[in-house]
Amino acid sequence: MVYPYKSPKDETVGEIRARQLAKIKDYIEFAYHNTPYYRDLFDKNNIKPRDISSFDDFRRIPITTKDDLRKQNSGFFGAPEEEWIDMSCTSGTTGESVYIPFTRNDMKRIAVWGAQTLRLSGINETDRIHLAMPMCAWMWMAGFGFYICFSTAGVCVLRFGPGFSGKSLEIIKNLSATAIIGVPSYLVKLGEMRERMQIETSIKRVFTIGENILNKDLTKNALGKKLEELWKTEVFSCYGATEGTFLGVECDRFCGHHINPDEVYVEILDPDTLEPVKDGEEGLVTITPIGARGLTLLRYVNGDMSFIIPGRCPCGRMLQRVGPVFARIDQMMKVKGVMIYPDAIKNIIAGTGKIDLFQMEAYTENFSNLVRIYVPSYADEETDRKSAIDIRERIRLELGVTLEVKSISREILQGMIFPPGKGKPVTFVDKRSKQ
Ligand SMILES: [Zn+2]
């Protein structure tokens, strides 16, 4: 039996933090003695593992960035090759892929802890989940990771993958699936098809990963609301990152992603000073996957911007909760003097309820950053023109900046958004020149 959490509702913050600190200290020792990267880093900064005896000391360890990981990938491998039983790689959305080996213990750790976390949603042995994610394509972790977590939680997994929507709906109906997990934009497509074909299903829970479905106040954003409407049920946001091999899931009170403190320590850092911010304040998500050995990481900044939700969750658990990923630090940009980020634009476009496809392109012209938004063309020019003006106005009113909106053929746009080899739809392309 792997669930639920040990005394989940009775522990105090102090008790959790003390246990966490002890585990972090062991993990630092491990990183120092087993990975070339951290041995060098500690030596260069004159830090000895035994010097770290508090969370304040822990902050003396310099952060690790995606660039560090790309440049010295094997320097982070903490376990000998003969202990690896699986390898995964990141999709390399913003650069080269990073390779992640997993030991048997890493896998067990992900399975058990993922199962515990997913059970917070209320899912259990009586459920069957339709996995609308690729299981092994391109060595991605997500589909396989969820497979081991759900199956360890006792849930029967229907490994269908994304695409072939008609067949997908047939399986969901014939095998009475009670839950589904996938990338939100695909689940919208599938939900619309279900509605058009008037197929009755028994779906009680929808899980999403890869795209944000929450506003900063933790209510559902336009994409999240659309999913609730289409599937007529509760929609749970999951948050994870392959490099950190961690998972956060909303419980049935929908108050942020619960993070297991025995497995991950999350800090939120000010993007300018890299100092920790207070709970509730926004900053860079920084993770330490306590215990991960295949790929050993300390204070890893994955580029996501979010915040920690202070206090106890209404469900009673005193676990760290992380809010929505409302931006990626590498995608933030100043356009005409206004700081904007693609997810905000994405949310506004989704809010129109009319545009189901779009791509944003950031580029530099005469030393200024600009953004162009591509939307699908309708049959006639007049409709296209009105739709473009409507989107431009909504963005201007909400963000205070006017952006170019361009209609192009639906087929071309579809090819731009779903290029081969990408796990998630590409809704943002960065062509800005690097200063
Ligand atoms: Zn909760």
C-alpha cells in the first residue's frame, strides 16, 4: 500500500521542514561525492557539504540553470551506467535536448510519490483513465511517467495516446473510462468532437499537463473553463518538469498544485536578485528533487514563473502548494515599453471563444521587439478583418499594447502549430534577436 501520505493532515510546518532538511543534507552529500558538476561547483565556491545545516545555508549553493544542464549533461549523472534502467530526454523546445537517466529507485520513487499525489484528486482503484499522451515517442517522460504513477495508484490505464480522436472516443465509451489525461488543447479538440458526435461518456475527472489552465487566483482560465464545459466535469491541473522528475497535482479543493515535501523542495526566487521571495510572491520556480540520482539536481531553475500558496490547503494538508505557471522567464518580453508574456495573450485569445488555433511570433525590427499573432482565415475577408480587430482590441484593453493580428490559411497554421516531433502545440515562436 503506497498511499495516502504519512499523517498528511496532522503535521506542522516545523515537522515537515525538519524532515525535509535532513533529507536535503543527505542529498547534498550524495551530489558532492557522486556528480562531477556539483563537486566542482562546491569546490569552486569553497562550500563543504557539512557546512550546510539550515535552509539559509542551503541558499549558499549557486542555482543550476537549463544552460548548465545542457552544457555539462553527463556531469549531473549521479548513478553508474549499470544502474540505469531507462533514459528520457526533454523535447528541447528552447535549445538542445537534455538526457535523463533513471535508476530503478528513481522509477520507484516517481511511481510511488506520483501515485500518492494523484490520489489527492480522489481517483482510485474503481477508475479507468484514458491516457491521451504518447507513451514512448521521442523518449519523452510525460506519458510513461503518468502511466507508472496512475497504475501504481491502482487505476486501470487505457494507453491510447493522442490523435485518432474517433477511435479514442470509441474506447472511452466502450471501456467506460472515468478519467482522461492529456494536453488541454488536444482535450478541447476531443471534447468538441464528442459533443458533435453526441457520444455519452462516464468521464468524471479530466487531468491536464503541459499548458496552463489556471488564473493567478486559481480559478480556471478560458482554456480550463472550456474543458469543464465540454466534458461537464471537474478538471485537475498537473504540474511537472522532466528534468526535475516531479509532479504537483490539484486536490479536490482546487487550491494549487500539491507538492510532496519528502521528494521535492521548491523555492521561488526573485528573477533579478535570485534571492527567495515570500510565500505568495511571484518568481522563478527552483526545485531540488531530493533523492533523484540518475540526474542529480540541486536548486534547479526550470524557467517557469509561479508562486507558493501560503498556509494550509482547505483539504487540511500542510503540503507546499505551487500556483499556476503564468509565464516562462525566457518568453517574457518588453513590447512598446510594456512587459508582456505569451501566456497572457494566449488567455485573451482563448477567451474570445471563437479562435481555436493561433500562434504568436516574437521578432525584432529596428531594435524593437514586436509580436505578430497568426489566426485562421475564414471564408471571407470581411469576417477575417473583424475577427482580427476584435482580438487586437481585447489585447489593447487588457495589456495596454497594440499587436499585429494576421489571418492565414487554416492548413498552414495547423502545420505551424503541430510540427512533427513536438509533444505540445507550438503557440509561441521566438525570433527576437539576442542582444
Ligand atoms: Zn488540498
